[in-house]
Amino acid sequence: MLAITPPATAAGLDDRLAVEGLSVAYRGVPALEDITWTAPASGLTAIVGPNGAGKSTLLKAILGLVASTGRATIGGRPVAERREATAYVPQRASVDWDFPATALDVVLQGMVREAGWLRGYGRARRDRAMALLDRVGLADLASRQIGQMSGGQQQRVFLARGLARSARILFLDEPLAGVDAASESIILDVFDTLDREGRLVVCVHHDLGTVAERFSDVLVLNRKIIAAGSVANAFTPEILARAYGVPLVARP
Amino acid sequence: MSLLAGIGFNTIVVMIGVAALGCAAGAAGTFAMLRRKALVSDAVAHGTLPGIAGAFLLAALLGRAPREAAWLMGGAAIAAVLSLAAIEWLARRPRIGHDTATAAVLACGFGLGLALLSVVQTLSVGGQAGLEQLLFGSAAGMLPEEAWLMGGLAVLVLAIIGLVLKELSTVAFDPDFAATIGLPVARLDALVALLCASVVVAALPIAGFVLAVALVVIPPAAARFWSNRAGVVVVLAAAIGSASALAGAALSAILTETPTGPAIVLVAALFFAVSLFFGRARGLLAGGAA
């Protein structure tokens, strides 16, 4: 399979994503308490937990979008100094899709930093953005206004913009929420490619039924870390019952 | 009567200055609109009122000629920057939204301005004509040097927007994503706000403090109906702004009893109405197609 971006080198043990004692409070109400977690070097990690568990907040805190105490580092350096290693794919509902932009315009935004100040995107980046749209099955819709796409297509545009970062670590917030089957299959296929390329995918995920089948690692969250590790060890009915407060069947 | 008869070189210079300003206003206003902060420019425009009245009073106290444009425009500019700062400061307090902060500053600025103006009217100081121009606008009173200055400002604003177009678009669409890739979101927001404020202050002598904001708000709103590309919307807004300012100023020059500000706003509103119905991208008669 074609590499999505120039091949990434797998992270050495010294270049891991690590979170130490991270806490977030919204107006005095704790949203995350004392999160300490070292991510796997690569592979697909699902963040699961009940509503209000702080899953999205954890991504935002790691990326510096919400104020937090504690540290989030990559290779021992603050994430803010390692932005080139990160790509964020926010929730689809977080933006106004009425914005005057085409699918290609949005994907190009992922390259705005590498293109640099006072410069256009250039032919080569436009071609790369087109290739990324092709990778997510949207080459035909490159010049369509983003508001005139389905939810699944919008989610794939967001994914392509994240891929345009050529980053080693991708943070995705509910990328499979409310998407059609075709989009889900394409997104999961891209995940597998990223996995094979040695990248790390950290994905807030709501569908417990697909965790075991699709992800290698899991972080079970409910304001605090309930469990973290391989799916075999940390995605057990007992752990999920503790996280969700009710007995749950982990696998259908 | 031929339209060009009796229009001298100075008038043409003034027209060019007005058109350039309309162009800059449309371009800067596009990003205020896309970032949903169009009302900030209105607050800034109203916020200039205490600056203008205050500068007039200060000049009178110091025995200067208060109708000197530099005094009044300086007061307006300082007040504009203070209004912007007040909005940003208030918006960062917990439980005050950006819209609430904007509306509060607008009302306070306007109220303070009216209070100061009532003081001005009790004074028997001459030169209140210069004050009236800033309040109600008149391109006819503009000097060629002022027109050149305006043209220069417009070129500067357009150049800045052109140079950071892709960054401004990225921030306007998704500020969170922009922050995660290391774009200076707050500074780019401040840049747009300052550009809009500069244009509004520069437009005061032409359109007056109530209507100056129209040049920043209406052309982008009209342009949005014609295109689904941010870059194209910027160019169209600049063109509509320019045409509105030029046609409005020309109309008020020909129909001497019509003040410039209202003439410009009416022309811009006409552009908006036509765009609303016939805009190719989103107009009511476009059938929703791209």
C-alpha cells in the first residue's frame, strides 16, 4: 500500500508521548485528575469512558487547548515544542461547515506551517493534498464546498487535513461518531496504514463494540485513569464496569 | 449635465482615496465576518466618539484650533485602540462572552461620547464644523493629502491581508486546529481587529462614526453570496467595498444635498440586496448549488 506521507520513523523509547500528573478543572469542577500515562511507541490506542469522563479534554489538555496542571511531553520535551510531531483531528461538530472553503482548501490548511509565512502553498503541496483526498476516497469532491458534503465525508476531509501534517502522532476526537459505513471503513483502513507505518494513533472512541477488533491498546478513563495497556489486559468487563459504573459486556 | 463636468483633479484624487478605503474595508471585514466578530468594528466605531469629543475639548482647553483633523483623528484612533483592548480584556473574564463584552463596550463608548459632546455644545468654541464632519461624514471636505493618506493605508491593509491570507483562513475556519499547529491565533485575531479598526477610523471623515462600520460589514456579507472560496470572497468584498464607496461619494458629490455616509451605505445595501437574491453560490435564487 502507498505510504500516506513520507515514511515516519517509529519512535524510539526515548521519543514517547508521556503525560505526568495532568489535571484539568472547569470553573473549579475537576474534569481530569492526576493523569499519568505513557503512550505506546506506535499503534492504535483507543481512549474510552462514559460521557463526561474527560476523553476529549485529555486530548485538548495534551495539545494545550485547555489550561491544565501537570506535564505532557514527547521525548521529554513539552508538546508545545514538538508540534511538528502532532496532528489533531477535532470533532466534526467543533467547526462551522458553512465556511467558504473547498475540501482541498481544508486539507491544505494542514500544511500551512510547513509552507511557511508569506508564501503560497505551491504546486507540490496542492498535488499532495489531492493525493490525500484520494486516499480518503474524496478526489472527486476536492472542489466541493465543505458544507455540501455528508457528515462522513466531512470527517474524512478532517482526517486528510490531519494526515497532511505528516506527523508521527495523530490525536483524533470521535472520528467514527455518526459516520456512514463507507466512511468508517475508509477511516479504519487509513488507521491500519498508519499503524503499519509505525505511527501512533490516539483516538477518542465511543463504540466499545469495535475496540477489541480495531485497536491494540486502550486507555479507560473516568476523570481518572481506570486502566491503561493492551486491549487484552486493560479492556476487561471488570475494568469497564468500574469505569462506567454498571456491568457491561465488552464484546458482543 | 455631463457627470464629469466640473469634477476637478482634487475631486478625482478624493474619489480614488475613497475607493481605496472601501477596498481595504471589504478585505479586512471579510475575516472579521468569518471569525464572527463583525460587531467588534461597530463597537470600535462608536467607541471613537468619546475620543473625538475628548480631543476637541482638550484642544479647546489648550487653546489649539480644535478643528485640525490631526487632533480629532488622533483622539478617534486612541479611543479605537482602547475600545479594542477593553473588549478583549472583558471577553477573557470568566462568564462574559465575546458578544456581551462587545455590546457593553459599544454602549459605554457611545454613552460617554454623547455626554462629552453635550459638554462641547455648551462651549462657545468655534470650529465645530470639523467635528460635524467626523460625526456625519462628508467626502467633499476631504483634502487631497488626506485622500493620499487613505490610499496608502488601503494599500498597506490589502498587502498585509494578502501576505497572511492562508493563515487567516486557517484560524477563521478552525481556531483550535490552528492553535495545535502553532499558529499565533490571538495575534492573528488582534491583527484583523486592528486592521478593521484602522479602516473604521480612516472612514470616519467620509462616512461618519455611525456608518463607517458599514463599509467593513456589508461588502463581505454581500460577497459571501457569490463564492465558496475565502480568497475569492476577500477579493469580491474588496471590489464591492470599493464600488460602494466610490459610487456613494460620487452620488453625494452630484446630489449635493445627500451626505456621503448615507449615500455609501445605501449603495452597499443595494449590492447586498442584489447578492442576497442573485448570488451565484448562496443567493436565494441560486437553488443551493455551488
